[in-house]
Amino acid sequence: MTGRSFAPAPVPPGSLGVAAMVAVQLASALSVHVIPAVGAAGIAWFRLSAGRS
């Protein structure tokens, strides 16, 4: 081992923005079916257990 560390290739900021937009839209689309199934208390429990507030 030579002690050199190789950094991964940088990710372009535009692709991070697109990934964030896709994540928001996907979560919104999935929540339409989940919220009626588990109710408000279930969603509150999930958000607290997932570490989101």
C-alpha cells in the first residue's frame, strides 16, 4: 500500500439537484397511497422513527 487515497469523481451539482427533485416527487407520489392506509398516527410514527421532523 502506498498511502495514497483516491477521491471519487465529483458529482456535478446539477445532477444532485435533479436527484433531489426526483426524490421529492417520488415520495409525494407514494404518500398518496400510504397515508390513507396507515392514518395520521402511522405517518407521525414513521417520520419520528425515520429521523425526520
